[in-house]
Amino acid sequence: MENKLAGSKSRICLPQGDEHNVSLTEFLQQLGVDEDGLDEQEAAKRLKECGPNVLEETGKESILKKYVKQFRNFFSILLTIGAFLSFLGEYLDPGKGNIYIGIALGAVVILNGTFTFVQEYQAEKTMESFRQLLPPHAKVLREGKVRDVLASELVAGDLILLEEGDKVPADGRLIETNSLKVDHSAITGEAEPQLRSLVCTHPNILECRNVVFSGTLVQSGNGKAIVFGTGQNTQIGNLATLTEQTSSVDTPIRKELNQFIKVISSIAIFLGVTFFMLAFLIQDVFLASLIFAIGIIVANVPEGLLPTVTFALSLASRRMASRNALIKQLESVETLGSTTVICTDKTGTLTQNRMSVNSLIIGFESLIPEKPSDSEKRVSGQEAEENTKEDLAEKVADLRAEGVAAAENPVWDPEKVPSAFIRVAGLCNNAKLSELPPGYTGDPTEGSLLVFTKSLKDIKELQKDYPRLEEFPFDSLTKRMEVICRTPEGGLEVYLKGAPEVVVEMCGAIMDSGEVRKLDENEQKELLDRHLRLAERGERVIALAFKQAEEQKEYTGDFVFLGFIGIVDPPRSEAREAIAKCHAAGIKVVMITGDHPVTAESIAKNVGLAASGNLEIITGDELNLLSRTDLTSRLKNPSIVFARTSPIQKLKIVQLFQAEGEIVTMTGDGVNDAPAIKNADMGVAMGSGTDVAREAADMILLDDNFATIVNAVEEGRTVFDNIKKFIVYILASNIPEILPFIAFVLFALPLPLPVQLILAIDLGTDMLPAISLGTEKGEGDIMKRPPRHRDEKLLTPQVLFTAYGVKGPIEAAAGFFCYFAVLLEGGWNFGEQLASSNPLYMQAITAFFSAVIICQIANVFASRTRFQSVFTRGLFSNRMVLLGIASELLILAFIIWNPFANLIFNTSPLDLRYIFLSVPFAVFLLGIDEFRKYLLRKNVIWATRLFKW
């Protein structure tokens, strides 16, 4: 067989978009193929021309380049400069310990950069999950023979064979089907596997039944298809490209840390350059001035900040994992705390995802369940006597719809449910019974109908007595499903179920009190009003009908209306409280669903989403038609529900909120949700969702529960509070680290605190206490404050004033007091220079170092709270703080009394009385911070402006 290309490369390699609605003959001609498939030579030619059937990443950087990019932040640059200057100082004046400073600074740079690289590298797994949806091998017909080839070698024009259990390897048009059903939920979001056809059933290719899509699953039957799209030129390839090209958003904490680094680095550069020039002008000694500049830089840069922040975030993520929230990106912990809008799915997140039949309307009569449940018992006694039978049925259904008896299915009297009603519910159905919860497999709506039927009739017996002959499956265009079954008498019956407005219009008669009579137009309107009453209490309403038939074909009229079935997915019991907690915390909750607006509104009210009394309903059609100005106005409503939305619209919703300055958390579970999840400030995937959604997300809900998101928000707010606490704690020691260098230049003092001891504070004694502050629990009002504004900084004037203007000077005063006490008692005179090896000088710098550590112990206690008195927390409520203090004291003792440490840090054993001289300063620091918090609690205006951080 010889195949000829029917067009250019673009015609063969790129889908034209009309593959589903052109005639099969024209389609085969376009691809230059017949029903025997391509020959091997032509397949190889097309593979070379069009490329392999794989999902490729665009603009991929090398691992080395990505790693190098991590060293471009100001801290890394400054510390690298500091390391270089240290090595230069060692070269110019060997043996002064500068080499150890250079090595230490270099190690800090490498460790910080490596950790950041590892975090970003994990984000690239999103694309890998798309590739896993492609099978490694495929069965293909070439030259009339079935061959097993790599899926990556498939080309446009290949004839692929599909069987039950296969994953479709490429987009293709069907040329043969045998009861072929394909699960397209990964692409379209449809839960029910759809029966395929050879004819075009819908103008939209995603809705059309004569095509199959790459990465979808063959549920049953078999078929053959001609490939027309491979690799990136498939529907899943489009989704993959959209997800990859959708820019990831920097987390708020990352933006804040970058800003913090810039400010602190700018201060360090300014002071370093200024005092280097000043020192050189005063002393005219280049090397001494160089060492001074290194000291200023090192003293200003909190080297332990990034590791401390990272570790604190890691601890928070572990706590969240214990509460069923798995954090993938550590920095995203804090993003939750600053969230202003949560966009959430309805099914399974706000509801229990346990659909069950809740209401029956047979003809015009509402049927009451036979066996009373908790719901029925609540409507009892005098209330039951005062209501009509129909009112009682509706009250009972209302209670179940609200989740009062969500664990129970109502039990119905088989004698009161017509046989035809049971047959339609059980036979116009593609779900299957299962022994595992929830009792069925397949679409939840059909599953609930099957469980209902099982309670009234043996399913296997029903299917045996009324074998299915043909199915006309449900789709979004017809909004109905029909099956034709053979009756025991040998006749044909057509069973119809679907949207109430569609089914009622197709009915010319009604079964009323067991008899069939004509249905007039007014009665049709009355039935539709009854359906809306069910929808208003959050029920998904299905209409049932049937008719006698003479031939196997799809019918569009003359059906006998049987009744309505109301299916409810009860709200989670904790959803209302969780939403109320969000509202109290100033967070807008937005529900996004594909349900009818009336049903969506009812569910929203049941879960407390409309507590403010003003619920805004926006449909998917309105989202497409409304102007940006109108949408912006409607998005300001405190309670919003988006109904009848598509996955692409989810992305639009996220971007609309972000354009208004909101920090958005988005939930999702399917492949089609991945772009919106990735683009949101915080992407949340369901644990039961697809691999693609989980990989694109920052957090995974192991229990699919909205309340878990709210718990995580509380944890995120606590994290931001704690980061601020240990920033103040860390920055406070900068003042006693910087002032010694200034005194060294301006007053010609022997340097009170050399660089080695500064590093011992920043990377040694301060580390564990700072980390312990990250384990503090949130203060009492943590979920009663509004979300922090997007522009709120970690480093505010109030933070700087508290650290540099209050705590830091107290610590510096303690250091200088102890330093001079040692020098003056040792006989030192002002202006006298001391060699670095002088025992008196070594004791003096040891005393200064000790005083800073003692004051930092008081500082870590004071920093445990921002507003409450630290004495309300309890001494032993955070054992990590006690462990941190113990580590400080051990490191202090090691540096003072260990001979090896004395050699490295140029310290000397010290009399304890010099250390105790700093204790009054520590007590004063603790007292002044308690006074600051007292003023803030009393809302003193000037104190708020100065100290509220």
C-alpha cells in the first residue's frame, strides 16, 4: 500500500479542528490513509517530520543554570563579597583568622542557595504527571497487520486499536466501535464514561462522541480510531501547555523576604562603604579599614534568617499534615495566612460526596418514606398532625437536605412506587453495584438511583427480565438519556431520564394514581414549578418517563411522565462553622460549581455562605458576556456563587480576583483544574483528585474537607506572626554587633566584638531560640483579625524601631558595660591599644559577647508574643524555647571555657561576676517590652504608631 500526503506538514501534523464533523471519507483523504493503516516507511517519514508523540516542555533551562540563579539575591551577593574580602585580608595579612570567616560565609551562601534550588526543582514535577497519562505502548495497524509500538512513535494517520482498560495514546477519530465507552473525565470533567459513536453528535469536539482523546481510559468495549493529533497537538497537550505557560505566582512570603533582604542589604552596603571610607580617612590603614568593612557587612546581614524561616515553615507544614493538609511548597504555608479569597468546589469539599435519593414525586404526589429516620422523628407529634401529608413529606426532605440524617438513605414502600418508575431508575442507568462504600461504581447521580432501585427490586433480576437493546447516552446538548429494553412479553419499552424541563416537554401523558391520562400544558407548568421547589432545597432533580415502542430508535415525544427524583449530597457538618470562621477572619468564600443556579444557591445557603443575606449568583454564560467593569462590581459582593462554570472559566475567575488585588486560594481535583490551581496564589488539590492536579497544587487536602483549608489558614497566619517575632529577635542583636565597629573607628577602642563572635551569635546562639519562636501557637485573636494587606511588609518601621531603637541599644549598653568593666579593672586606659593576643583584651571581648547572649535570652522570652503579656503563655508551654535557651548557655560556656574554642574565637575564660553584670539589662529589656505590649492592648495611639508590628 502506498500513502500520499494530502497536504503540507501543517495539514498532517497539526489538527485542523474539524476532524469530528467532516465525512469519514474526507477525513481519511486529508490524512492520506485507508482502513489498512499506514505503511512503515510513511510512518517513519511522518515521525521525522512531525516529531514524537510526547509532551515537551518549552524553554527548559539546564539544572546548572537553575542552580546558579539561586545565588542572585542580595544576601548571597553580600555574603560572597564578604567572603572574598576575608580571603583578601588573609592574603594581605596571614594568620589573623580571616580565612575561617571567609569559609564560614561561603558555606552559608552555598547552603541557602542549595535549599532554594531543591524547592524550585520540585515544582517541575507538574509536567511529569501529564506524561504519566500517556501509555508507553500502543497497538497499531500498519500495512494491514497489528503491531505493538511505542506510544511516542505514533503519528497522524496511524490506525490504533482500543480495548477495555487501555489508555488512549493519541487524539483520534473512531472508524469502528463495539459498545465502546471511554472515561473522558480527565479532559472534560464528565464523571460518567460515555458511549462512543461513529457519527458527529455535537459541534464542540470535546462533546462529540466520534472522537477519543489522548490520556483517557477505555472503560468497556473496543474500537478502532485514526490518529489526527499527537504530543502537544492533543487536547491534553493543550492543557499541559496552558498549565506550563500559566505563570507561577511568587508567594507573599517570598516577596516579603526579597524585600527584607533588599532593605537589610542596602543598610549593610551603606554602612560598609561609609565607614570603610571614614576608617580609611581617620586611620589611613587600608587593611584595617577592609576588615572593618567586612565586619559591618557581616554584622548587618542576619546569616541565619533564611534557614530559620525555612525550618519554621517546615515545622508548620508537619503540624498541618497531622491535620490532613499536606504542604508541597513550604513558603505556601504563609500564603494561606494572607488569603483574602477562597474559591472552592462544592461536591466533596463543602458537601459529603455521598449522593442519595432524598425526595420522590410520583405524578403530582410527594411520597413519604416508609421507615422513619432521625429526620422523620424530628417532624412528629403535634407538628405532624397540623400539616398535610404533602407538607410533612417536604419538611422531612428539607431536614435530610440539610444533612440532619445524612448517614441514612430513606426507605420507600415498594407498593407505593410504580413498577415503571423503578424500571426507569434502575435500567436507564450505567452505574454498577459494589460491595465497597458508597455501594456503587460510576457516576454518583446514577449510583444513587441504582441504590434506590436496589432497595425496591433485585437489580440482576430486573436486568434479566428487561434486557437492554440499545442506548442513546446522555450529553450536555440533549440533557437526556434513553434506553430501549425488551419486556418479558416480547415488546419494547423506552426508558427516559434527564433534565426536568426536557423530559416534561417530551411527555404527552402522565401516570397519576396508577392510571395513564393526558398531560395538558398547564399541568406541565405545574410540574416544572414542583421541580424548582426541589432544586431550591439543594437537590439535583431527575425526571423519569417511559413509553411503549414498536422499533429501536431514539424517540423525542409521546412519553408518559412518571415523576421526579430529588438527589441530595448533604453538606459537611463542619462546613457552616468553617465558613463562619472565614467570614470572621475577613476572608471571602466563593463557591464554584457546575450545578444549576437554583441548586447552587440552596447549597450555598445550607452551608452558611449567604449569612450576610446578600448572595451573588453568576453563571458561566454571564461570566463570558459581562464587561470587566460589571464583573468587578459584582465581585465585591461578600458572598458569591459561580454556577455552570467550565475549567477554563476557573482560571478566569482566579485572574479576575487577583487583578483586584486579592490573594486567592483555589481548590480543584481534575486535569482541567490544573491551570487555575497553578495560577492561584495558593493552589489546593483534593487527595482524591488526579495526579496532575496534585502536582500543580501547593497543598493537598487528604480528607477533601473545606474545614481543613480553614485550619490551614489559621496555621498560616500563625506562621507570619512567628516570622515577625523571630525577625525582631534576630535584628535586635545587630545593634550590639554594629556599634563595636563604629566605636572602633570613631573612638580608637580595641574592637569589642570581632567578626568570629558575630558569626557565633548569628549562626550559633541565635539559631535554636529563633526556631523555637516558630513553634509558638497563635495568639487568641489570630482568626478575628482581617487578612494582612498585600502591601504589609515583614520589615516595617515599627519592626525596625523595636529591634534597632529599643531592644538593640539595651543589649549594646549591656555589652559595653561588661566590656569596660573588664578593661578598667585590668588597668586599661582610654586610648590605649591592645594586641589581639593580649589576655585582657580576650577577656573583655568575651564579656561583651556574654552580655549579648544573656540579653538575647530575655529577648527570646519577650518575643514569644506580639500583643499579649508573655506571662500569660506559661513558662513551659513552649519547651522548644527552653531548649533554645539551654543551647545558648551551652554554646556560651563552650566558647568561654573550652581551649579549642578559645583558639578559634580568640576568647578567654571569664569570671562569672562579669557575666552577671548583664542580668539587670536583660530584666530591663523584658520589662520595657511588656510595657510596650500593655500600651498596645490599651490602644494608645502614639504607642500603636511606634510599636505595633
